Amino acid sequence: MIAALEITPSYYLILAAALFTIGAVGVLVRRNVIVMFMSVELMLNAVNLTFVAFAKALNDTAGQVLVFFTLVVAAAEVAVGLAIIVAIFRRRRGATADDLRVLEG
Amino acid sequence: MERDLLDWIGVVPLLPLIGAAVLLLFGKRIGEPVAGWIATGLMVLAFVWSLVMLAAILGLPEDARSQTSVAFTWLSVDQLQVNFGFLADPLSITWILLVTGVGSLIFLYSIGYMHRDPNFGRFFAYMSLFAGSMLLLVTGSSYLLTFLGWEGVGLCSYLLIAFWFERTSAAVAGKKAFVTNRVGDVGFLLAMFILIAEFGTLDYGATGAAAPGASSGTVTAVALLLLLAAVGKSAQIPLFPWLTDAMEGPTPVSALIHAATMVTAGVFLIARAHPFFDASGDALTVVAWVGVLTALFAGGAALLQPDLKRVLAYSTISQLGYMFLALGVQAYTAAVFMVLMHAFFKGCLFLGAGSVIHGNEENQDIRIMGRFRRFLPYTAIGMTIAWLAIAGVPPLAGFWSKDEILESAFIAGDYGVWVLGLIAAVFTGLYMTRLIQLVFYGNERFRGDAVPAVSGGSDDDVSATDAATTATAEQDGQEIDPADRPDALGYDPAFLPTVDFTEATPRTSRLDGHDPHESPVIMLIPILALATLSVLGGLINLPLKGLDFLDQFLEPVFKGVSQPEPDSFVEGLSLEGIAVVLALIGIGIGLLLYRKGLRNAAEDPIREHTGSVGRFLGHAYYVDDGQAAFFGGPGRATAEFLDEDVDQKVIDGGVNGMAKLVRDAGQGLRHVQDGLVRRYALGILLGAVAILLFLLVYVAR
């Protein structure tokens, strides 16, 4: 029964799409900057998942290599992003995205 | 050897231009009189170098006397290539000798004339620039380089005519000269455009060679447009009023404009572009008629002017008319000969006039002069010689040149032109006799019992306004600074020296009972030198085989042109006899009327006896007034319509409307940038989805 269930790439892709959607909705609906940040990480990892899935399916390591790049960039982004959030927090005693609208046109 | 030397003809314009640059930068610091000596020295050097050029070209065989030297490529656009090059041939060398030679004398004279002017350095800077531009004009190897000099000459005439710009009339006269010249420049530009379109080159050599093969429409168009340019520069009908107004400038400037530079540029241009005129007979006819009508009309206008310099200005216009007449009958050499002789005697006359004005407290009204030969003996000698020369008394310079022109007109078969030219010769004798007799001979009329300058009793309404402006100008001058103003300027801005024809009442003498005085030696040397040249000048082109040096020298330039020559010596002699008799008649009438001077300074016999015809002539046929009325009336209305309706509403409206559209759009779109990060993120997401959909639907299909 269980053996009959063959795991095809589309499972991974569906999972990745679900994760990506959750992340995107999280970015759009949450007001807390840290949660939005985590949602962005979720979207990034969803993309990583598709890369790995395709790499396995197509038997091409390029996808896996790209994931490492994504991880490195994401790490750098986290470092910068968290620093910005800390800086905002120190000045404003709070980190609600909707309050940060000094760039309003 | 000679060829190598001729490559250096560019040095001639360069020398005065260096002088101009130095004096413009440091003129104030160098000051008087060194600034004048620098400018004069460089002009003399340029003259010496011109003599070297003459020697170099004479060392070449006759058919090789044309040398183009290219300094660098000036413009290179698509097929069109214009070189910054110089053309050394007999025509350009004749002209550089004239400009530098007569120019040097005028510069020398100016050192004396401009003595104590606070802007002494600036004056010589402009004069040098003027001479340099003229030299560039004549040595250029293409129409474009000539045009550069042409514009430079126009600019300098503006700067120099308006040199005493504190005087409103001088500032206005400068602008008038500039604007009138621009009308002619349009012709020059359009002619160059046609040349580029038709021949793809602006070189004198190439266009001249191509002209005979071009269609008659093209050559006529080019010739007539160049004629328009020449008419503007050489003050022919109808663009002549600027030259008489140019008398507002310092007198050496008038001498330079009339004798050595500027006005002869038009003659030069037509002589240089002669293949186009040769190829188009119609254009030649137009040139001849413009010339002879100008000679006649300006001669008539000169008869009645009460202003010393204005008589000479109309005289120049008239003499230039003769030159155009010569060009029109293809007597190019005669025209060039006339340019040279005219430079001698008119230079002498203008420098003499400057000497008279200088010694006479700036007064220019010949009605209150008289018997000046007692006080200005050397000036009197010089101007008397120049008078006989310009009137055409043998064997002085004007006789040879003017009679050659009239003779050419007869031989060419243009009898109408010939007859009118002869009448103009009578006028020449008459107005010059009147001038010289009223200034130097007859009775003394400057002893103070004359009527006050600006009072009633004029026969024209205009003089009342003139008087009013004079009065206002005086008041203005005093309001700004009562006493020391004239001293600081070196002249009195409130005093208007030019005497208009409308001033029927003579001015008051400014001598205050003193006698007029002779000018310093530095001013007399150039006058007497030019007087000597007026006597001997004819020797360079005697109408005898073997002695016609100028004819021979210029022959290679006008090769292939059948210049009118008398068939026999007797024919030439009888034609010249007629011209001389008519000139003597003019002088005779003048002597009859003016030998004893004026009984009453307010009664000029010609003016008294000619009535309304005289008024018509004295106003120069109301050309100036007509132009003023036309451009002041309908012209101004058109300009105002274009300004207020077309420019401000349509053009500005269009531009401003576009700006308003952009601003309003920005105003509306700024609300999109509301600073809500999450809304931006939604925008990014929607954009990404849209792109994905596009890729799925259109690209991946």
C-alpha cells in the first residue's frame, strides 16, 4: 500500500507552492515586521524546495548548487534585515510595518 | 620658394588679430599711447608682410599665380568638407595691400585723434579686430571663411560705430548698421546653402570651375543672393541708410569703414564670385543698374547735406555705386582699380574731415565753417587734392578710375547706365566742390554772430522733435553728473555732433570766438600721405598698353572674362574727354555757387533754389524715413502679433501645456506611493503574477 505510493516531483512542487503561498500571504497580511521577515524566508525555502526537486528529477546538480547560493544570499539578507529591524525598534519602540510610512508620496 | 612663401599669407590677418587679443585683454593696463603704437606697429608689419607676398607672387609665372594653403580641416560633414585655408592670388594680395597700407595710416592717425579718450585701448582693440576680420575675409579660400570675416567686419562696425555708446544716437546707429548688415547676410547664407546643395563644396576654386556648367537658374540665384549680401555690406540701394548713420562713430572709424574695409567687401565678394555673375547675364544687368542708380541717387542726396561727414558718407555710397556699375559691365579690373583709388582719396577726405572736426570743437555743420585754409593749412592742402581727385580732374587718381568705369559702360553697350553714370559724375563734382568751398574757402562764418542752434524757424516738423531730443539729452547728461562728466568720458554725451538735413537753422559755433586749430603732426602725416597717393595712384593702371600694371596683375584672376576695352586709343580718349568735361561742369557750377561762401549761413543756394525737389534729395528720397515708417508701423505690428499671440500663446502655450500635463499626472500618481510596505509588496506580487500569466499564455504556448 505504502510502497505503491510513488513520490513524483509534483508532490514536492505542490508542497513548495503551498509554502510559497503561505509565505506570500504572510508578507501581505501580517503587520509585524519580524513575522513578515519570516514569511519571506518561507517563500525563499519554497523556491529552494522546487530547485532541489527538479535537480533530483532531471538528474542535474545545477539546481542543488543554486540552492547553496540562495542560502548564502538569504543569510546575508537576514543579517542586514534584522539589523534594520533592530535599528527601527530602538528608535520607535515597536516594529509595525504600517507605521513606517515616512516615504509616503 | 615663392610657393612656400605664399603658404604664409595667413600671417597677414593673424597679426592684427593678435593685436586685438592683446589689447582686449590688457588694453586698459597698457593705456595711451602704447596701445595705439602696438596696433599700428602690427598693422605696419602686416603691410610689410603683404609686400613680401606681392614680391612672392610676382616671382611666379602668370598662369601659376593662385595658391591655396590649407591650415586644417574646419568642417567635415557627410560629403561636405570645408577647409580652413587661405587663397593667395592677385585679387587677395591687392586687397591685403590696400587694407594694411591704408589701414596703417588710419591707425597712425587715430593715435592723435583718440588722444585723451578714456577707452583708448578698447578703441585700438576693436580697430585691430576690424582690420583682422577684413583681411580674413579677403584671404579666405572658401565662401565660409570669407563669411567668417564678413561677420567679424559686421560685428566690429557695430562696436566701433557705437563706440561712444553713452550717446544714444551712436548706440542706435550701431544697432542699425548691424541689423541692416544681417539682412544682407541672409543672402550670403542662402547662397552658400545653394552652393552646398548643388556643388557640395564652398571652395572658390571648385565652385568657380563648376559655375559655367551649372543650370542658369542656379547661377542666377547664387549671383543674386550674393548681390543681396554685397548690397547690404556696400550700402547700395535700398540698404544704404546705415552708412550715413554710421557717421556717429569716431571719424577714423568712418575712414576705416569707407576707405579700407567693410564697404569694399561687397565689391570684393562679387569680384571673387565673378564666375557666377559671368554665367548669369541677368544678374550682371541687375548689378549694373543697382550700381548706377545708387551712384546717381546718393550723389543727389550728397548735394544738400549740411553735415561734413554726411556729405562724405553719401559720396562713398555714390562711389561704391560706380564700383558696382563696373562689376555689372564685367569691368572687374576697373572696379578693383576704383576701390584702390577711392581708398586713397576717400581715406584722405575722411581723415581731413576728422582733422577739421578735431580743430573745430566737434562741430560738423559746414554752414558755419569757411576759410579754414588759413587755420588748417595742411589739412586744406590734403583735402583740396582729394577733392580734385574724387571729382575726376586729370591727372589725379579719380580721373583714371572713374573714367575707366564710364568708358567700360559705354563700350559694353549699356548706354542707359553710361548716361546716368555721367550725370552722377556731374553731381560728384558739384557736391565735393560745395563741401570744400564751404569748409576751406569763401567767407568765415564761425565768428559767433550765428543764430542759436536749437530755435524755431525750421521748415520741417522733424527738426522740432530733434531740438527736443537734444534738449532732453542735455538735461539727462546734467542730471547724472553735472560738471565733470564730459571730461571723464573724453567727449560730451549730451552734444549731438551729427547735423541732420532737417535742421534748417545752422548750429552755433562752439569755438567761442577762438580760431580753429590745425591738428598735430601725427594726424597730418596720414592725410598728406593719402593725398600724395591720390595724386600718383593712377600710375598703377594707365590706359596704355604696357602701363596698365593692375590690368596685367589681375589678369589671371579674371581669365576668360571679356572685359570691355576700348577699340582704339582715340575712342578711349574721346570717352574720357566727355567724362572730364562733365566733371568740370559740376565743379564749375559748384564754384559759381559757393566760391564766395554763404552770404547768410542759413541760406544754402542749392537748398534755396531747388525747393521740394531739394527736400526730397536732402532726405535721401525718404528711404530711411520710409523704412522707419514701414518697420515701425506694420513691421512692428507684425512683430507684436508674433510676440504676443504666436509666441506667448501658441508656442509658450504648447511648451507650458506639456509641462502642466506632466505636473498634473505626477500630482495624481503620487497617491500610489502611500508608504504602506505591504501594499508595495502586493504590487510586486501582482506584477509577478501578471508576468507569469503572460509567459504561460503567450510564450510557453
